[in-house]
Amino acid sequence: MIDDLRPSGPFRFGDRVQLTGPKARLHTITLRELGEMHTHHGVLRHEDLVGLPDGSIVTGSGGHEYLALRPLLRDFVMSMPRGAAIVYPKDAAQILAQADVFPGAVVVEAGVGSGALSLWLLRAIGAEGRLISFERREEFAEVAVANVETFLGAPPANWTVQVGDLVEELPGAVTAASVDRVVLDMLAPWECIDAVADALTPGGVVLCYVATATQLSRVAEYIRGTGLFTDPDASETMVRGWHVEGLAVRPDHRMVAHTGFLLTARRLAPGAVLPEQKRRASKSSYGDEDVELWTPGAVGDRDITDKNLRKRVREAQRAAAGARLASASAAGGDEDEPDNLPEGDDAPRV
């Protein structure tokens, strides 16, 4: 079971290692036999790291020192191969909090993207929970599966990835009113709300992660219009780092500002009707022209080229093969030759 493989102990071939070098520059590598990291400061052999504990200092051929650590999950998702844009750690943390994802929960996710949010959800639900992820593009699903396997060292038994449309596939994947949480990270989440309402248990949470104000407005109005949920609550998260060195204590010059909006609502019990809320008069009405601005085409969807996507699939699957090697080594099992890492038709499939 992957739950017994803790990310600790001496480094071994197949491990991902984050190296902090001169001027705090980061390098993330996968340890391989006869592998080397080349920089303009010299060469660092992978075998020099094997057997050392986390937090060790190693020296390259040019005399420069590097701090070696296993990447934290937040580090891994920022450097892993990407098929689609990732959910940033600051938003992933808020998703877990606002959706109240708990150990043992049954969670539905769509779309899976590059697997960043899947990793956070798998960690939150624990071994007793269940995660069902939907992704329309098979290439994105392959990248996500490989990234998750790379970080965890083995495929999670409680995770299912289905290639297809959530609206069509969800009724056959789960029993009605059996899902605790649903997270929608897609261009037009309002298209899935009816299917989500059928799947959610009373009191369950739906959370939508959207990029623009027009998307936020439309999904909020659609949820209100169903009469099946509580009034939606919207927010965004901004993180500002601080420089702290002696008496020089000030905000960083750069910050991670807007990446997306989070909107949550809870499923009402069958037949329940929300009490009418008294509101001030506002410009809440909209017409056909406004709805046209909310369409996926108007919102805009940036595509990745097929060639670039195939390259990222190969990178993710090679990293996953290295993780399997490290897991087999830790468990005392048979080890595959690093030179035979799978590519193309031999790579894992969804």
C-alpha cells in the first residue's frame, strides 16, 4: 500500500530531489544510475546523493554546494510536467478548507488537469476515502496519472480516472445522493450542476473553481436558479510573501495575486425551499446579450499544442517509472533497469 511509503529516509534511485544551489536557484531532478546534473557551475553525479538523508549538503565538481531535499507537495506540483494549467497551492488549500474535504469522504473532481488538485484531495481523504476524477482529454488524464504516481510512488487504489464528460459519465459512476463533495475546475461548470445535484448527498458541497468574473456570475446564477442549493458564496485568495532579514522586514516586491475564484454551495434536502432573503434593489437582471458573453468561446480557452502535450506526457510517465523504481527498492522488491523507463506504447495507460 502506498500509505506505508513515507517520503523520508535515505535518497535512492528513482527519488525526486530538489537541489538549492548558488543564488538560491532550484533544480529538481530524478535520481538515476549513472545520471548527472550539468550546470555552468560544474557536474553533480546522482550517485553522490544516494544514501544521504534529507537536508544533506552535496558539492559539485566546481566546488559549489547544494542543499538536497525531497520536494514537498507544494514544490512538486509547481515543477511537475503539465498538460493543463494547475491549481496553485494557495487555491488548493482553500478548496480543501471551503469544501471541508475530510478523511473517508467520497469526492468527485472534474477536470483532472495535470493532477495537482488530485494529489491534495487524495491526501485529504486518506486511505478510507474515494476520489473519482473526470477528464475530457485522454492526454491530460495520462499526464495527471503519471504525476500522481510519481509523487506517491504507486497508483492509489482509491482513485479512479474516467475519460469522458462528467454529465454523461457521473450517473453510471456513483449512486444518487452518495457523493460528499464535488469540485469543478472547468470552463463551463454550470453545464454540470444538474448532474452534480443528483449525485450529492443532502448537505454535500459543490465547489467551482473559475478564472473570470463572467464565469463566476453565470455559475452563481445557475446554482441559484435550480433551487437545489444554498445561496452560493464566492471568494478569491491572494498570498503576499514577506522579506525578513535582520531589521529589513517588508513585503516582497512580487506576490501571487488573482489565479481564480472559488464558489461554494451546499445541497438542500429533497423538497426543501430556502427562506426568502430580503435584499436591497440591485442591478442583478441580465439579458440574452449578457448570456452570450458567458459562453465558453467568449470566455476563451487556451489550448496546448499536440506536440508539446505529447512531450509532457512522456516526461510525466518517465518520472512515474522512476518513482516505481524507488518504491520497489524501498519495499525490497525487484528493480527495473533505469535505462528501460517506459516510453510510447509501453507507458502506463489510464
